[in-house]
Amino acid sequence: MDVKIIVETQSQMQTLIEQLRCFTDQEERTDESRRRRWRLMYAAHGVIDYSESESDSNNEPIYITTRDISPTGLGFLTKQELQIGQKLVIFLDTDFGQVEITCHVVHCTPTIGMYKTGVKFDLLDPEFN
């Protein structure tokens, strides 16, 4: 049976990260000089769907490989360039089901053959947005 998990609040995100931490042997990463929040290095495959408010002419899925996750955002690699501010829905494949998260792009930097992208989650908790 496939499980679909929709993350909409900060408390749901904290629970997700705790579960990911249990299923992986990755370490938390903190760089106090650059980051406001710690990150869990986490590699997973996923796919991006454009938010209903965004229109994309080709409507083809965009595949990603995650690099890290934090309570407020996600870093990943993709072959397609994304626009800052663009609203997305990301579907991540995890050991305990598919996770759906709504977010927006905060940076997209070209690297060798890929784009290093960061998104901020659009959670319902106003103090975290």
C-alpha cells in the first residue's frame, strides 16, 4: 500500500524530519556563519509539479535529487532552471511513503550540468513563513 503524506504545518515538518533522521545514517549539518537553521543531509529522488497558480507550457515533470532538508526548506539538484519566487509542489519518495510539500524557489544556481536549487516551504504556520 502506498502512503501519501501532505506536509502543511511546521509541526508536521518537524515530525517528517525526525522520521527521516531515524531512517538515514546522515548527520545534521550546521554552518553557523551562513545558515539560520540546521540542515539534515538527505538524498532522495523526487518530482516537481508546478503550483496551480503557475502555468508551464510543456507541463513535463521535473526530476530532482535532494541534498538536504531543514524545518523551513529543501536543497536539491535538477537539470532545469527554476525562477526565483516560482511556486512548486514537490513530491519526495521516502522509505515510509510519498511526501508532498508546497514551496517557492529562493535560489537557483548553475553548476556543472545541473542547477543547485533551494526552496522555502510554504507552511501554514505564519511565524515560520
